[in-house]
Amino acid sequence: MSEETTQPAAAEETATETAIPALTALVQAQFSGAVQSHHHQHGDETLVISRDQALEIFRFLRDDPRCQFELMIDLTAVDHLPREPRFEVVVHLKSLALGHRLRVKILLGADDPSMDSIADLWSAANWYERECWDMYGITFNGHPKLKRLLMYEGFVGFPLRKDYEKTLAQPLVPMRPVRERYDYGEEYTATVTRQDAPGFFESDADAKPTE
């Protein structure tokens, strides 16, 4: 009796894992040959798509009523050195209207780690793409202002690449004067400047409370 009840359930589970999920099938039908590979687990789908059609696919995923991915949750990258393609850009999407999620990956070679920016589709991608450029050196074509985000402009190299030299001496740049604001019962401002000797700072001890 137990075999009769468990075998159909096992067969149903196997069929569910092998069947092509709805979102994957939809993108495959809409963009022939653009899905390089795919998998799914626990209801979450993952697509690996062509770089050349990535922007068009992302626009479809945002605008098509069957997808409605109005929220870009995260955009990051992975360095798979020495594997080629070396880099993998990973984008996580969420549909608040339909309640489903999708992970999209784009593989980029070491000789040309670049893809089209999706900042025009999801404004939240702006700083995520800047972070990927800053940490991995991945270029996002069409980005409105692709520049360092965490490192300073004079920083050499990309610190999350696996071949980044950890002992590399970075050029020192002078710290610009900044104005600090504190609130300990009353507001006052102080100018903080950097001295010639690295690591020494001087605050304006004569700063007076603002009126």
C-alpha cells in the first residue's frame, strides 16, 4: 500500500524538476537561442542569457504583463578565474504584482568584460553597476556615470578580481577638507583636515556652536 502511494508522488516530483518552468519557456519562445542554459530549484528559476540580447531581454522581463519584474533586487558579479568565460554578472529580479522571482546571469570573457547597462530600466542598477566596475572592472555600456564608488579615483586595479595583488601599494591622495556636524544637545560644526603625515588628523578645537 505504501509503494502505491509513494511512487506516483515521486514520479510527480521528478516531472516537476525536469519540466521547463514557465518563465524560462516564455523567454526561450520570445528570444530564440538567447537562453544559453537554465535551471530551477525550489521554485526559483535561473537563466543564463546572451550578452548581445541582454538589454532586450531585461526590457521584456520588466514590461511584459506575464513577467512584470518591476523590482531589481540585486546586481553583482563573480570572478571564476581561471575559467573562461571568466566573469559572471548576476541580476536578481522580483515581481511584486505576480509574486515570482528570477535570477539572470550573463557570462563575460576576460578579453572584453562588458555589457549594456540596465540603469535606464531600473534606476537602482545605477550604483550596483558602479560597484561592479569598481570591484571587478566590468564595463556597463551606456551607464550615465560609470566611476568609482567604494574606491577613490586614483585607485589602481580592481580589488575583487582573483588576480588582484594584495600587497600592491596604492598611491596616496590628499584628503579634502570636510565639515563634520555633531549633535550632543546643541549643534556645532568643525573642520577636519589631514596633515602631511599619514594617519594624523586635526580638528578645529575653536569651533563654536551654531546659533
